[in-house]
Amino acid sequence: MIAPRDGTIVQVVNDIADNEPVGTMNADQPIGNVVVLDHGGGSTAFWPI
């Protein structure tokens, strides 16, 4: 992963199962697995993984 700017990883979620069948949505965890970066100054990036 290449971040768009310098930042600090503030959250990693990597334990949500893939949607089965493909194309369905997990209503309890709609964002899914993600890395959250804090770039400072109120700027945050969410990267699905």
C-alpha cells in the first residue's frame, strides 16, 4: 500500500470475512476490512484491504 501523504496508521481491521456470495453486503460491517490513516490537520484516509 502506498499512502497518498505521510501519516500514522490509527486503525487496522483485518478480521471481517469476505462477502459470500460475492456482491452481497455485510450490513453489520459495511466498510469491511480497512486501514485508517491520520494525516494530521483533520485529514483521514480509509483504505479498503
